[in-house]
Amino acid sequence: MYVDTLVAFSPVKEGFVSQKKKYVGVGNAFLVGRVCRIVKKSLFQINSLDSQFQNHVETLNLSAVQRGNAIYRSIHGNSARLAWGRLCAVDEGEEVNIDAEMELFEQFMEPLEPPVEVPTTVAEVEAIKNMRFEPGLENVPPTDLYQHADGSTKTRLRPEFNHIFQHSSSASLFAYIPVSFWQQVVREMNTYARIHSIALAKLVSLDELMTFLGILFYMALIDKGEYSNYWGLQVEDTIFGGSSVGLDNVMPLRRFKDLRKVFCFQCVDPRAANTDQAARIRPLLNLLKVTGSKYVEVGRDIALDEASVACRSKFGKPLIVYNPMKPTGKYHFRIYMLCCATTWISLNFRLHCVRDIAERLDGVVSPEDIQALNEEIEGSSSIRKCVLEVVRPLYCTRRIVNSDNYYTSVQLLIALRIKGLYGRGTVRKTSSHFPKHVLLEKKDCVRGEFRQGVSIDRTMVAASWFDSAIVAVVSNADASTQTTVSRQVRAEQREFTAPTCIKAYNTNMQGVDRLDQMRARFSLADGHSFKKWHKKLGLALIDVARANAYLTRRLVVDMTRVRDPHREFLVDLISELLSGKWKEAPSERQMFYADAAGGAVAEQASPSSAVWISGESGERRPFGSPQKQCSAVSSKQYYTDMNRKRRGCVVCRWKGRYATQVTDICVLHNVYLCQNVHASSTPYTCPRITWTCWEKYHRWYLPHKLFSLTGKVCTSSRLYKLKQEAMGNPEASGTTAAGRTAVRAIVL
């Protein structure tokens, strides 16, 4: 009957602690403890409510516990038993001088109240020496938890990006790894071949790289053993007869081997000084950090955990972690990942490597923000540094970070609160400041039993619950209430009581594990072996992007009628990469112009080639009718460096400037336009000084009929005549004979 009751003792006056020096500094104050369990017959285990003394476990007999209960009741006041000292109490502010014998006064019992200071910086969190979790108190959940403007708390796709993920599977993939990135990969592959003296029949092109990726995905989907089995006579031909399904018509085997050799994301000269161990995949790492949360409005709950990629390369030792408990092997690349708890989309991550934070975040945030973050978390433990770095994009958003006992601690939750976040997670029994008086003993409890403690100063609840094992959870985002959970017991479903924080943790902690399942299915990293460690790790990151693309596309495309939507997504992706339909995927350039004759033009994300899309409901045409749109594709896809003069910007050339060759082609109008801003004050040029050449062509020159629909200059245009007059050629401004329309097209 005394288990879970509270007792109070003065270490100075009690004989069982008077010979010990572990309570130095307490003085005459009383320590409050909790009777946790019966150790032996008539012996009770006492744990202190203050975390600085909770490692000093005392074992008391029944009479000592009864005396401690009485002292605790006396300290906290009992109106039914009034002492003489209480009757003689002086009102606040009243001065009374008592001149009497000391024997007439009663001893006043004062509990130990350690000073409580609310930390304002992460460095102050590490200096916390004591926390008190008291049983029987109620914790009120925070009222400012994140929610969308409409009150919902689930992750959803941003409306301005709906058309990208509705378009196709390749468009979804290019949203996370855009075509412009793959263009740079092509350059790096050609540089890699030159530096390492790898003989190529011809330089790698973007079309070949996309075909190469399609073949890799196809091999992950259809397993035929070693990759040479995908070429030549196929087993299906011998068994069933008919046409072959080999890859000979897609890409020769020798060319595929050459691309495998030179495949890389950043060519690092081995003779150059390099301190970044992950330099060869750093561009892809930083890109996925930027695009991870770009397209979705993240919900309230997020999950933090690590993902592993098996690798035994001896050259990747600075990045490889030994963990014999993983099912895929003992040696792994470890990636600390932050995922949405409901959609499982990867939002941010950090690769475990021997690097400082400045090099890991270079290119992701500004140098000033990197320095400020580094200075703030400098004094934290390595685990808390890792967590604070990974959740950086969500600072001050009032979201809840769910993590397991490898990361969670009482100090972490306080640090997250300083950064505008909340936390919830399992915690180890030996974690600092977690109240040991809350912990249950498996042999002393039954399934569904739990014990809680509340820290009023930190608005935090700590709980221990027995399911099939003892689970300890700490949270500053939940109430100290209880709920029920359903468990399968043999052939029936049974309901068990559980703390609210534990049920919320079980619901929201699976984000990273679910993403791992998506990534491991049809995995490029697991399905292909390379001698170079950076190629395997790069393929694992492509798997993350592929999983993100599928999970994001699932938010806007109804896949409930598809039996295996994940497989269907990959089949469509392979088909588009091998057939060349990937060129119709929307681009990441954030510029989208309708082919209108005048007026304002809506700006949306531009596709990478001319495609048919559904019309707006406000137009005169029937809803959903197709309309052709202007689109941008890098001109280097059409003309290589051998024909680079053809890539010149027509607007720059019209203004008399040097026609830059770093341009995009508008597939609809067949013109080459740059994305640069050039001001001009001549009367025959666009007066908008902040518009790019792309904007000027579509929004000013086309409405003024300077160019025809095929991208050629019309000599009957008023702007053409103004230019001729300015150049001293008055003949060009003369009128033509009646009945004749002189329209002469000049090819720029």
C-alpha cells in the first residue's frame, strides 16, 4: 500500500544517510522521494524526485517509510493539524520582535527547493544540474502547436507545384534532382574520363545519361543476375520464342560499361588537396537538402532517425560506421534523416562523416547562418549537435520532433524548445535527468500498467509503460492523461491503458522506417555493385529522391485503384527515361509563360519542352481542353559546342549586343533566349529594364509583332522600321505598293 507514495527525509538528521557525503549541500532541508517498489519483505526502494540525487537509491524499512510519509504531509500542510508555530505566524510585511526562550519555538520543516532557471541558449541547457518530476501533477499540452491556416495538421503538397507531380513520373523525379543538375553530371563524367585516361568512343551526352539511368532502374525492377544477362540472347526467347527483350537496341553493352566507369557526381582530382571526405557526392547531398521540403507544406509531426547503406569499401572508412545489429551487414554509411511522420517524405538529412558543420552546410545556407549555428551549438553533446543541425530548416515552427532513445534526452527537449520546436521520444533508463522513480520493474507490474511524473517548470511529462517490455518516454508536447491502445493477444484484440504521449509516439515515429522500406524496394544501391564507394552512396541518394518523388506524386494522383502503385510509378519512370519522354517533364526554372498575344501572363513553373496541359476553368474553352504552352530546354541539348553559334540569344542580337550562347530554347517558337537582364533605352527595344530576354520576347516583342510565330523578324513590324530609321536607312520606313504585303523574314 505504500508503493507510489511520497516520503520526505532530512539527510542530516536521518541515520541511514548521515554517514554518506552524497547529499552535501542539502543542509537541514528535506528531500522528497517516491516509494518505487518493494525490494524485499518489509524493505522499500526510495528514489529522489530531484534528478541530481536520483542515482542515490535508498532502501528503507516499513517504519521509516511511515515516518517519511508523515513528514511529507507535514511539509505540504495539513489543515486538520495546526501547530503552535502556524498559529504564531506573522503576516507578510509585519515586523514582530519576539523576546522569549528558544525552547518555546517549534522547528519549521522546509523542503529542498533547488533554484530553477529557465535557459535561454543551448549552452545554458548543458549547464542544467537538477530537474524535478513530481507524480500526481497534471501537465497541460501546449496551445501553440503548429497547424495549417485551415486548422489541419497533415502534410500536403503546395498548390503551385501540383502540375509538376501530376505531369509524369520523370517530372516528379526531376523536381528533386532537376535536369540542370544532370547536365552538370554529364560534364563531370567527361572530365572524369579525361583525368583518369578512360577511352570513350564519344563524349557522354544527356540523352545517354538518362538512358543509362533508365537501364539501372530497369535492372532494379527486373533481376536477371549479373548485368551482362540483359544483353544478347534472352532466356525468354529460348523458352517462349518471339521477339527479344534484351537491351541491345537501347544501348550497347560496351557503352554501358563505359558509362559505369565514368559515372560520378563531382570529379575530384586525386592530386589536388581535398579535406572533404564526401566531396565526390557533395553536390547531390546539398541539392537534396534544398529540395527535400521545397514542394510540401510540412505537417505538425516529423520523425528523426538514422538510415543505413551497407558498404565494405576500405577507401570510405571516414564515412563508414560499424554496427553488427543491422540486417544488411556490419559496415554502413549512416545518414541521419528527418522525415514527415504522415507522408514519409525526406525533409533533411546529414551524412555521418569526419567534417565540420561549415563544410556540410556550404551551399545550403548562408555563411552567416552557418557561423551563428556553429557558435550556438558548440557546447552541446555530439548527439544534440546532430539533432539541432538536422532540424535546422524547421526552427521556430512549433512542430513536434519524434525520435528514439539514441537521440532523445531531457536536455534535447529543452534545447528544441529554445529553437521553437517541441519533442517526444523514447529515452534510455540511464539518461541524465530522466526521473528514475518513474521507471517500472517488469517483474512487479502487469501489461498496461504505467507511471508518470510531471515537471511543472519545464511543462514536461516523463512516463514508463509496460507493454511487452518496459518503455520510457519523455515529451513536452503532450498532456499527462491516459488513453487506450489495441493489442493482438492470441486470437482477440484487447484494449490496454497507456499514457497519451506513448500512443502519440507510436503513431508518429515510423516516418524514417517507412522511407527506408520505399528506398530498399527497387534500390539502385542494393542492386548494383561498384568498387568506388562514392558511386554506391550516390545511388542510395538517388533512391531517396526516387522515394520522395513517388510519395509526393501520391499526394495529388489517385492511386487507390492501382494494385501496386510503387511498381507502376517505377515502370512509368523507366519507360519515360528510355523513350525520351523525359524531355517533356516540367523544369525547375520557375518561369512559365502562356502563348498569349497580349496582356498579363501568369507565371508558373515552366516545363522543359512544349507540352499539352489542361486549360483554366475561367477560359472560354471547355474545362480541361488542352492548350500548347511555351517551354524552356537548355540549348546545349540541341547543339553541342561544335555548333554553339546557333545557340545565340535572338533578343540580345536584336539589340545589337553580343548574343550570349548560354541560352534556353523555346520549343514552341523555336528561338534561343537567355535568362539575363540587359537594360536598353533605344525606341525599338523593350523598355522594361528588369525583364530577362525570355520575358521580353514572350511578353513584349511577340505582342508588338516583331517576331513571327516561328521566331523570325518581320520587316513590316513598326519596331523593325524604327530600328532602320535609327540606323540611317530611311528606305525601310517607306510604304509598299497597294495590294501587296511585304513581309520578309530575316533569320537571326
